[in-house]
Amino acid sequence: MNRQIHWSSPDPFLEVLDIQEEPSSITFIVRSTHESCPCPHCQVPSTRPHSRYTRMIQDLPIAGKAVSILLITRKWFCDQPNCTQKIFTERYDWISKNGRRTLRSEEVLRKIAFSTSCLNGEKVAKTLPLPVSHDVLLSLIRKTEIHQEVSPFYRNR
């Protein structure tokens, strides 16, 4: 059975180079096509690329298969003389801050972590398949900002 896999890119500046399908996983190989990138420190766009590197990013599963995105991205020079950042990497608003998973997969893992113990959550995540360790789930809990709400039934004394 030969199936076609279609992927809607989370970023219009990503080009799909290849899709590798294995029995239990799918890997999308994509590259950034940005012609410039703003410096995260001074916000001035740079048009001078420094180098390329790859990042493996975990995404939500498709049809019961683990999904990873091999992102070929760039580092850029910041040519502003008063900026302290001389070389920087491209930033993506759909990737978590640590750059290892998409925000949507991280949100699913966060829900698992808050719904059960992290040891059981690790087992649940592996069956999805969205494999992570219980330590990753604990880390997601720790870095989640929780806003405390004051009960309307609380009396001021």
C-alpha cells in the first residue's frame, strides 16, 4: 500500500525537501528559505548568513507514527556595530524555547504531565507515540507558569 503523506508547514518560509517514512516513524526534512532574519538582541534584520546547522524537532504523531522534523536552519551575522550579539540563530515561533519539540506537542505533553503522575505520563506518551522521559514531563510542570486565582469565597479579615 503506497500512501501519500501531506504536511502543512507551520511556517511559510519552510521548504519540504524530503519525507522519510519508516514502519514506526515519519521524518520531514525541511529547510528555511528566509532571505533575512532579525537579530534577537537589536531587532535589526541581517541579510548575511553565517552557516547552516540541523535541529531534530519532535512533533505530534501522524497515523500512529512518531513524527520528527529535521530542520535545516541558519545562523546569521549581526552587522550592527553597537550590538553585542555578533552571531545568532534563526528563531521560530512554533518551536519550544529549548528547540526540541513543537509548541503543540509540548502542550499535549504538558496536559499529560498535569493529568497523571509523570511516571504514568511517560507510559502514556510512549503509546501515543510521543516518547519522552518522566524527567521531561517534570521539567514541563516546573516551567509552567501557574496563575493563582483568589477564591470569591475568601473573606478579608
